[in-house]
Amino acid sequence: MLPDTTEKLSHGEPTFFVRKKVYVMFANDHHGDGHVAVWIPAAPGLQEVLIDEAPAVYFRPPYVGVRGWVGIELEQIEDDALAEHIQAAWRMIAPKGLV
């Protein structure tokens, strides 16, 4: 687990926080959308690039997608690539002194 990470249920799904700020959310068929995925924040402009390059893997999630978050289909991504995305999300959200 990444430093200062806590997990708790939020909106009925496992959600991961670094010092009370969300950096990854699990979504299991959220409102019947068919996605078994994680939602993570992405650097400005990255959401569109990822979705354009691999629409079977990445999507714009509801609610947080307008803020640049990206959804990642868990069955469509290798574990190493997923880990890199999650670590990048943690670095975006964690306080600078912790990174």
C-alpha cells in the first residue's frame, strides 16, 4: 500500500484516500453501466489521450469525469500498467511533503 493510504467504503464501493483525499475508487457495475473498473484522477489532458488511444480500456466516468478523472476497465489492463496509473494518481493527490 502507498504511504498514508486508508481504505473505506464510499458510495458503497472501496475507496482509497491519502490524508483524507480520494485518489482511487473501485466501481463494480456502477448503476448498471457494465464497467468493473477503478476511477482515478489524471493529469490535465491525459483523460482524452487515454480514451482516444484505447477506448476499450479507458472511459470517462460519471461525476468525476468532468474533473479529468479516468475510468480503467480492470479486465482490459495489465497489472503493471494499472499499478503505474494508481501510483501516478497517488502522487497527484498526496501532499508534496509526502511524495
